[in-house]
Amino acid sequence: MRVSPTAGLCASVFAFMLGLFSTILPYWTSVELDGVVYHGGLWRNCTVYTTRFDCRNVKHVKEWFHVVQYLMAIGVLVQFLTMISGCIFHYGEYGRRVCVTFALSSLTGGLVIVSAVIVYGVENKVHAAIFSAGFYIAIMSAVLSLLSAVLGLLAGSKSRNGYITFRQ
């Protein structure tokens, strides 16, 4: 089965865009108390009152929260580098090295974001908050990153007698 390099590149571009969007979105969790809705993100928290909307930067958080912030930032940066290597792989004839770099960086970006989501999910389960859009978009970004790794490997390989080998 032959897979076009365009499929892996498109998956990595969408993974990067979703990862960036989820990182800056202030809606990872939501809690409603006495008619006031609190939205928590990685960098900003927002409060929705009946007549106004107030957002503030996140301050004074626990260590696990900083870990999630750093993991998401690193994951999105790796996704960006994956996208760049995907463009080189797609538009150049560099073969196996770029293909493996693309797949490994895509895999790494996806796993780093999965780690961030797991830490955030486990720690927020204690606070009884409802997960919101940013959390689920981060999961979609990680899945697309992992998918682009598989597509990148398939695009850079060719089948000989049932065995997959990489183009030279």
C-alpha cells in the first residue's frame, strides 16, 4: 500500500494547529458554582458572571500545573519541527533520514502532549472539574501527531515481497 507524503504532512500541520490552539485556549476545565461559571486554562482563567466576563493570567499554581504547561509548550514546539521536516520530506528528495526524523519527531510530539493530558487529567479529577474544549483538542492533537508518524513511515517505505523497507 502506497501512502502519499501529503497525508503525513497534512496530519502534522493539523496536529500543530490544534496543539497550539489548545495550549492558548482558556477552556481546559469548567466549574459552575452558584450561577458563576469558572473556566480554567493553562495560561488564563476566566469567570463568567451573569452580566460580564473576566479573564486573568494564571498565578500561584502547583508544580504539576507547571509541568503540564511545559509539556504542552515542548509538545507544540516539537510538532512545529515535525511540520518543518514534513515539508522538507514532501518537497525534497532526501529519503530515509528525513522520513525517520519526521516520524520520530511526530511520535515524540504526540507522546509529550499525551503526557501533559494524562497529568492534567489525573490531577484535575481530584477537583471535580468538568473537562472542556482545550483538554479534548489537546487529545485530538496528540492523536493526529501519532497518526502523522505512522503515515510518514508508510510514505517513506516501499514494500518488497511483503516486507517494508525504506527508500534510499
